[in-house]
Amino acid sequence: MTDKQWERLKPHPPPQKPPTGRPNADHRRIINGILWIDRTGAPWRDLPERYGPWRTVASRFYRWQKAGVWKRILKALQCQEDDKGELDWRVHYLDATIVRAHQHAAGAKGGTNTLRR
């Protein structure tokens, strides 16, 4: 993530230091790790060490997903761009019709089981 991208994103994640407990690992490093996983499609365990422990990165991703943090971040960034008039809603959208299948999903014998007499 570039410095410019981080500056736009920086105000939106939860506070780095929660009111109780110990501070979180650096949000920028964790988000970069999540983006690396997203780009490569690799399993969490293959995350390079420079992003921190894979369990920390995965845990943060799933906690934020459950808490709705990702939705809030997306909405805030979309509102920023829309307010500046730089978001064309006819062009910018997310489409979830393409989903990767696991490698073992390919090659299975298909069809329906029918009884023959």
C-alpha cells in the first residue's frame, strides 16, 4: 500500500490502542498482509514473515469482518470519492459472480444419479 493510499485509509480502522489491553499490531502492516493474501490467493500459513505472524493477520481480518469494519471502511472511502465527484456509480461496482473453486472441485464426475430399470 502506498503512502498516499494509507493516508486515505488511516482514519477508518479502529484505534491502534484499544481502551483496555495491549496495543494492536500495526494496522498498515496487517492490512498489507491481508492485501497480499487477497492478491495471491495463498493460504494464511504462506504469508511472508514481513507482515507478521499469519495468525495475527488472519485473526484481525476475521474480527474486523465480524464487527463490520470492512463495510464501514468501504462506505467511508466511497463517500469521500462521491463527495469529490470522482465516483461514477455506473462503472464502479463489486461483482461477486466469480468465485475460485478449490483445486479438488475440478474433475469430479458430474450429472445426476438416476435409477435405470
